Amino acid sequence: MVTEKTFTAGSEFPALAKGTLRHYSMRFCPYAQRSRLVLAYKKIPHELVNVDLKDKPDWFLARSAQGKVPCIEVDGKCLVESLIISEYLDEAYEPKNALFSKDPWTKAEQKILIEQSTEMTGPFYTLLRNGEGQKEAAEKLANFLRKYEKNLKGDFFGGDHPDAVDYMIWPWFERLGVLSEQAGFDFSASEFPLITAWWNRMVADETVKATMFDQSTHTAFVRSFLAGKPNYDIGLD
């Protein structure tokens, strides 16, 4: 069994058996969490290999040329990019239990909502780093949340159960508490009642629980990251 601890530059490549699906990840990466959510939801057998993104092993760079996670490998073939991987896993494994709609129009609408989540990343990390433009970043992030508040029509974006939209946008919502603690960003239930109720349902979801960290762990990692010494193995000692 491959360890959950992080592989860094100079580490030996962990042998990969033929036919085994391997997921290269970093425990606190929101993009890698997307594909981990799909793996958990569909109960896909796989190996997890966590990679030091600051000091990457050569064997990882040979599989992910830009050094990004997530990356999956099976029988010498590799895929990168979180949405591409997530859609592939959804289609290739247990297709009857699909997260993306089989209807082309509905699937396109799902992808639009997922794509809009890219609006969150810039202001999210500006606030996290306490950089210039905090007020503007906070307003951009609030506008992003208002879009999702408006588009949430049921208990989940998937209706009465989570679908691809819920899981693909979740990683950033999981980390909103860190923004409150680090930058004073106010994610208020009074302004976002539907999203707040959705957030509470999501943290109770078994798939989310299988992949998430609590706020104190996220905060500890963020502080180590901002200090220039990311502790990828928090909680594994």
C-alpha cells in the first residue's frame, strides 16, 4: 500500500501494478480534491500518491509536464486537468451512477456553472495572501457567491442529491472558513441563506466527508504555505 505521506524530489518511484489506477494528488489542493470526490462517490479502486508541489520528483514531472495535480495514470497512460479527469472517471467507471447529465443540454448547463467557479480563485487567493486589492477581491468573491445563491433551485445543484456541479465547486466552499479566519471575509447566512443551507448539507454528505479536512487543519496548512514552508503531511505524523 502506498503511503499517504508526500513524495518529494529524490524519492523513489512507487511501483505501479498493471491495471491499477493511480491518482497523483496533494492533500490540500482544491483541484485535486475535485477528482478525489469523484473517486470517492463512485467508489473507484485506486492508489493515491501525494506529491510535494514545491519540490517535485522527476518521475512525477515525467507524467505531468507542467507539474500540476491532479494527474491520473493507468497502464502507462496519463491524464491531467481536474475537470477532464473528473469527466473521464464519471464516464469510464459506473456510468449508470453518473454525476454529469447524459442530456447534452443539461450537461452544458452543468459545465457553465462549473466554469463560473474560476471567478472565485483569483479573489480567493488575493484574500488568502492579504495582498493588495482586498476590498475589491472581497466584493468579487461576494458577487460570485450571489450567482450561486441565485442558481441554487433545490437542496443541491443536482436537485435532491449532489451532482457534478456540487462536487466540482465544493473544494472552494470548504475553504471559506479559512478566509474568514485569515482575512475577515464574511460569509453570512443572512446574505446567503440558500448557499449556507447547501453548505451544511454538503458537509453531511458521505462523499464530502471522505475527502474533506476541518477548518483548523486547512488553516494550519495555509499558514505553513504562506510562511514558505508548506506542511503537506499535517496530521500524518
